[in-house]
Amino acid sequence: MPADNVLGGDATGTALLGRGASRRGIPYVEAMNLGVGRAAFEAALEYAGLRVQGGRPIIEHQAIGAILAEIAIKLEVSRNMVWQAAWASEHPEAVAHPSTADVPPQTIARVFVSSAVHEVTVKAAEVFGAMGVMRDMPMHKYVHDALVFLHAGNATARKLQIAQALAGYRQSPTPPSGT
């Protein structure tokens, strides 16, 4: 990678994507995940315009149009959540809703975006039909990457953190066994 393409010096990239980013609440991981979903959507949209079935492009078929519309909606909502989390990282004083005061907007965005992008990539692969699961097609990688984002960072623990904040309690740490 050319040095001109590196942001902020040699170690900045690692710091941005490591623990430093999550402590500050900057949604870098969520934005990367959103990029995977967007790439899958664009590939499906292009393919749907090229593939002809029944004498017309499949994008004109109601079922394919409905899938692409659902994908577009999920991506737009996800993008707005990432933007909101990014804005909140710059304006922590403005995030003062009592039900989610203990949950950073980045956590909510990470849980939602990872789930939405996984659904988006699977639906985009459906547009390709059987070609969507072939390893030499880009869809295979998009679905794989979405699964990695979905399972990275312990999504179950993040959902528990949100539930605890909503219910107004904290789970006590589990005592070590044998005591």
C-alpha cells in the first residue's frame, strides 16, 4: 500500500479499528459493514438489470423489485444509524434519552447494522439465484464478510447490554465456581 494512502501515519489504522475506536464511540466497524451491504446491493442491482427471464430484465419482475426495495430500505436505515452514532461520538452531551443513557449509540448501531447487512447480503444473493452461492462470484464473499461482522464483537452481550439499560438493571457478575 502506498504511503500516500495511509491516514494519519503508520499506527493510526490499527488504533482506529482497535479498542481506541470503540472507546470513543466512533462507528468505523459499522461503516465498513455498511460498505459490504452496499456492495452486495449494487452487484444485485446491476445483475437484475442484465439478467433476462421471460423476455424482460428480472428487475422488472415484482418479486425481484420487492427484494431490491427491501434491501434499499434496510441499507438506508442502517446508514442513518451509523451517521447518528458518528454524530453522537462528537456530541455526547446531546445523547441524553433516559431509556438508552447507559447504551452508546454505537452499540445500538453495531447490533442493528450487523443484523441488517447480513439479511441484505443474503437477499442480494437470492437475486443471483444459484449463481449467488458460487465461490467465484462476489456475492459469496459479501455474505461471508457479513457473517463475520454479525458474529464479531459478541452480539449477544451487546443485546444484553441494551436490554439491561432498557430495564434499568445491571446483571451481577457471575461468581467464580467453587466459592
